[in-house]
Amino acid sequence: MTDNGIYETNINNLININKNIEGDYIELGTFKGKSTVIMGNFIKNNTLSKKLFTFDSFSGYNINDIKNAKTKQEQDGLIFNNNSNRWNINKKIVVDKIKANNIDNIVEIIEGDISETIKTINNKNISLIFIDCNAYYPAYNALKHLKEQINHCCFLIVDEHRIGGETNALREFINKYNIKGSMFKLDTNYLTGPRIIFNVDKSTNNEMKLQWNQINKILKNKYREVIKLGSLRENDLCL
């Protein structure tokens, strides 16, 4: 199986675990639409009552993304990628892929600065956030805005844990807002699938706790749990 096939399989296997949780999907960072199409097709093929909102500037990073980078390494990477025009993508590439897969009634592309355009998402239930923008600042701002819309058993997924500041954004969000749940590391690389999954626990009664425990048990059987944020065991996950 090719890396693309493995990537698709790994994403499908992961999001299948909480597919029955109510709520739409959010993707932070569209690029050429590979994961967009995978998640859109997953929604279509499983006849789920969900939409996928995918966010990208299609023109790289802005000054605030660079200025507010969490580490020097992240900042240097953002500047390098901007200078190389790596993330300057014609949105039509993604639009055509969406139409070719007949998922244009499921997927909505939202173009612009993620820190601002995320504010168009309000009063929704969110069951999955796929973080693939490779930068701390837009990832953190998006999580902060969506905080009250994140549903019980929502999956917060980080695609790249060592490239950019996505993991640092997730860690800070969890710590600052005391988000309950469990974190897992997936044995993948940047070619074969996302790296980190956080299963959000918003239990307020025994039935909700049972539901979360059932999903968490599946995750524990498939992936390596990070016992405590900031522990030595987690050092290989975060910069």
C-alpha cells in the first residue's frame, strides 16, 4: 500500500471511532485538500449528518502568525516556508477535488486568516477538529474560539507534532482551559497519518462518562496513551 493509501486508512480508522458523536468537523489547514477529501468522503460514505468546514489562507502565513510563533524553530520555519511560497496554493485545486468526489454539499472551504475566519463558526456542535496549519497562533485562536462548541467525546487531532506549533497550541489550550480528557500518540509519520489525538471528556452524568470510557477504551487498545501533560513520557511528542 502506498503512503497515501496508508494515510487515508489511518485517518478513516481514527475518525470511525467517534463517528456517532453529534457535531461537524473542522479542518485547520486545507493545503491541496488530501485530508479534506478523505474526511468528506468518510462523511458521505457513512451517510453522517455532518459538515466539514476547512480553513486556509491559501497564501501562507501573516505577520501575526510569525510574530506569535511559540518557538524560534517554529518562527524560522514559518518564514522559510513563506519565502519559498510553499503554502501558496490555488484554491481551485481543492474546489475541483471536492466536486470530483461529489462532496461539495458536505465540504465548505473558508478562505482567509484562520484567526479571523474561525469566527464565522458559531452555535454549532463540533465532534472533530483536525489541526494541520503548522502554526501555533492560528491553531490556538481557533481552539479558543471553538471551546464552547466542542462536544463531549470530540477528537482534537494534531497532524504534525514536530513541524510548526500545532502541539504547543493544543497543550496550552488544554492547560489554560482545564480541558478534561485523554491524549494518545499514533505510531505514524507525516506521510502516513496524524500524530496526536485528544479525546475530550465533558461528562456531567454517568451515561456520558460511560460513553467516554467506551471510546477511550478503543483508543487505548490502538494507540499509546500520554499519561500526563508535560511528563517525561510526553517529551517525544512536543517541542
